[in-house]
Amino acid sequence: MHASSTLARGLSVAEAMELSSLAGTRVVAGTGGMDRAIRRLNVMEVPDILPWVKPDELLLTTGYPLRNDPHQLATLVRELAARGLAALAVKLGRYVDELPPEMLRAADEVGLPLLRLPDGVAFDDVLNQLLTDILNRQAATLARAEEVHRVLVNVVLAGGGLAAITNELPALLDGGVMVTTPDGRVLARSGLSEETLADPRYFELTSGRFQVERCKHGIRALDDDNARVVQVPVLAGNLDHGRIVLITHERSIDPTDVHVLERAAATAALVITRDLAVAAVEGKYQGDFLRDLLAGRAGDPEHAVRHCATLGWDVDRPLVVVVAEMDAESDTRVPAAGDLRPAHERFASAWTMVVRERDPRAAVAGYSQEVVVVMGADDSVGAPGPGRLVRTMVGQVSGDGGGGRRSFATGVSRIVHKPEQIPAAYEQARQAARVGRQMYGVGAVADFDDLGVYRLISLVPDGAELQAFMTETLGGLAVRGDAEVDDLRTTLEVLLDNNLNVAETARLLHFHYNTLRYRIGKLERMLGPFTTDPHLRLNLMVALRVIQMRGLT
């Protein structure tokens, strides 16, 4: 909605009834339309008023044009409502003694307020006061918008960012303000209480994402009763950079709030565009140096530590490397206009924001299909491993699937203590991400230390060799898709995982003890004496792990 439309909403019929010139006026029908906006005023003194009626008008009449046929007033009410009239004010007694019941019923049906003016009211008094009030309201809105414009211009001229914008707006809007990405990740906020931030109507509790898909945009928010939330898109050309959101404290959203947010959104678009341009240059330089650091080409360790410090990174401490690789697109949809920057840029931006909240001196860089994070780690005795923290960050980046984001696999390295160990940690994280995806599918999170034998299997470069090993070891159990074979293979796997404990395996599989004994005999006839041959058991366990490795069989 354009600002001009916002400013022109005028005052509601209910507000007009509070003016002194309408003192004593009664609403005789159409009370459901008391929130209709009055933007214009007109007087009906001709029978063919309909061609002259404009939307949002308050129409004053004595009923003179219809004095000979007052029953036409019912039809008139419906026609006026169809043309968007705000209300019809009638002065009785001179030409029309009373309003016919069918007219009142019609007004109730269409929600058009019918106002009965007192005998002593003068039309010119009503016209003058209402017009003055409408103009004063628009002037106040313009003055408020001008003040907001002045404040926001000063923010930009002073080099302020999104945080500076959100810090200024709460005092002007009597509410909390935030700037988010298009899918709701909060970039900057001010004036929002902890109670509001924990409100599930607005935010996802696990990720903190503002639920943009549940809130209306712009002037449409005013359609709801007692609306307290409104968002306005932050647009620059065809690019949608996010949302600026107002959540009021103890009042409803009004049209001037929307107009102020529209001004603020234009300023936010300017700031974001500026920051993106700066970040693109800095990110290219930082990304190139981090690539050298990950490849072991950053020079001697002391030089690498000093250079990283100039970039705001601290690599002279216990570190962990995290690699997040985007999964392949599940469809071939064509991005719509305004679909933002490329997916990898959005992905890197999300990771940067989440990591910076926890470790401002971490190194983060995005490449074509992956994001690499080199961040501090707690290696003290008894401290939880870095995997728990990384899983929390993954939840925030993915945002519970909000906004239609791409899925990704994440790998976590071991903790390293020297800068020269970073390249090895990077390879560990990449391997963990790749193996995790093969084991668990899209969206996997895997720690290098937890991969176990899967790590060794993943190092075999020849998939055909693994396939041959699995087929030779499992024989008939290597067949996929046969229900009976799958059932026997599951029995073997559970039995081996429980160290040949027949009673426990029977309990887990809900088999009778003798039934499981029969199945074990059948398996040994197919595979050999694995219950007594430890080497055969090892081969079988590895072959089963190969089957579990997605993408290798």
C-alpha cells in the first residue's frame, strides 16, 4: 500500500460521532460499519446522487430529493453501500418524518451506518468541523512522518546500520521494532520484551524465527480487530531484503504506524544494500584468506594468527571446524522475482548471523555449496562436546524449515589447539558431513569422532569394491527389496549388535526364544558359523554397515 493511501484513511464513523458538531446524533442502523473511514463529505439535494457519490464519503441529507417516495431509501442504501459510502446522515422532520423499516433493515444488512442528526444541527457546522479534523489528522501524520524521516536520514548519514534504525523507532511508534530476513530471522530489534519474544503467536520457540507467514503486510493489518502486529517488506528494486516489523505494546495498529514503517523500510533497504556491497568486498577477501588457511597455505603459524586478528578472527585458542554443505534441490522450481540473492549467499548470511551471536571472533566464510566455520571450543574436562552447540546452531539456521530454506548436511571436526592443525580439522569436518549425509540422508549432523567404522568405509574410493565385499560376505542377504530377506538381515544385525545375546535379541524383536534359535540356524547355513567365528562376525558387521552407508550401495 502506498503512503498516500495510508495517509488518506481519515477518521472512522465512530470517531466522527465524538465531535461536537454531531453531538446528539444517534446511530439508528448499520452499527456493524462504524469503523468505516470518512475521507470526504457531500450533501445530497438531488435525486440522482449516485453518479456523484465517491468512496469513503459521509453523505448528509434532509431527504428532500426523496420526499415523494421515501420507500426508495431502502434501495438507495444498498446502492450507496455498493459504492463504498462511509455513512448516511439524515435530518428528519422537514421533508421525511421517519425512516422506513425496510431502509433500516437494508442498512443493517450491508453494514452502512445510518445517522439521525438532531433538529438543531447545521450542515455547514458538520462540514467545517469534519473537514478540519480530517486535515489536522493528515497534517499530524505528515509531521510525524517528517520527524521519522529526519531521524532516519541522520542514522544513514552517521553510518548507522539496522540496529541504529531499530533503536530509534520504538520511541516514535510506542512499540517494539525489528528487521528480519524474508523468512523471519531477526537481524536487529529494539523495544521487544522477553515475554513478546517468547510468544508462540509471533516467534518459533526453538529457533527464534519471527513467523512472517502468519502476519499481514502493510495496511491490510488494519483489517483485523485490535491488530497489534504489522510488517512491511524491505524492497530494493526487484530484490526482497526482508521485513520491518512493529509489535505494539498496549494499543492497536493505526494507519500512521504503517506509513512510518514504510519510510523506515525504505531506509532499511538503503542500509542493507550498502552493507551488502561492503560485505561482498570484505567477504571475498576474507573468504580467500580462509581458503588458504584451510589448505595450509597461510604461511607460518605466527603470521596466520596475526593476520586473522586483523580480520577479527581468533585462531590462537582451542578450535573446532564446522562444514555445512547444502543438499541438492529436491525440485526444479524457477526462482520468483524478488527471491533474494543466490541460495549460497543466503545460506552463508544465516550461518554468519547465528555464529556471531555465540562467538564474535569466529571465522565464517561461504563458498559455492558450503559454509565453513572456525570457532572456539571448550576443551576443559567435563565440558560437553562441540556437537551439541553446533546442533543448536543448525536448528537456528534451518529455522524449523521456515521460509522454505534449503536443507543441508553438517560435519564437526575434532577440537584442535594449533593453527597448523586447522587444515586437518577441515578435512575431518568435510568427511563427517559427507558420511553423515550417506548414513542419515538430507539434513544430517555428524561429529567426526562419532563416525567410527563408517569413517573407514568412507575412505574406500572404489564403490564397486565395497559392493563386491558386501555381496560376497552377505550372500543371499545382500538382496534388497525382498521382505523375507530384509527381515532376516534385521535379525542378524540386532543379534550382532547385542553381542550374540539370544535372550535380549528375542526380547527386542518380539520373537519366542526357540523361534530366534531357528532363525540363527538358518542364518548360519546361509553365512557360515558366525556364532563361533569372530573374524566372520567382523566381516558381517562391516558389510551391514556398508548397506547402511547411503550412496555407497
